[in-house]
Amino acid sequence: MEKFDYKEAIAELERTAAAAEDPSTGIDDIDKYLKRSKELISACRAYLRSARDKAELLDEI
């Protein structure tokens, strides 16, 4: 399993949003971009929750 790259995920989200907002993007492609965005957002949230939990554990030490 490869390490999650939060910075790259955010960059991909930005590219995906730009592509979805492009007037020349077809409706089928917009659906594909929305699905990918949901996956990326979910992964980013999980990463941030994990980072927060680790930080809270360090505060307890």
C-alpha cells in the first residue's frame, strides 16, 4: 500500500474541480469527476482525522 500524499490529493481535487467546471466537459465526464472528488475528499478527511488523533495522543504525553 502506498503512502497517502495529502498535498497531491488536494492538487488533484483542484484539477478535478477545474475540469468539471469547464463548459466543454461532457456530462458523463462530470459524473466521473464528481465520483473521484468524493473519493479524494473522503481520503483527505481520513488523513486529517488520523493526524488529529496522533496530535491528541502527543498532547496526552
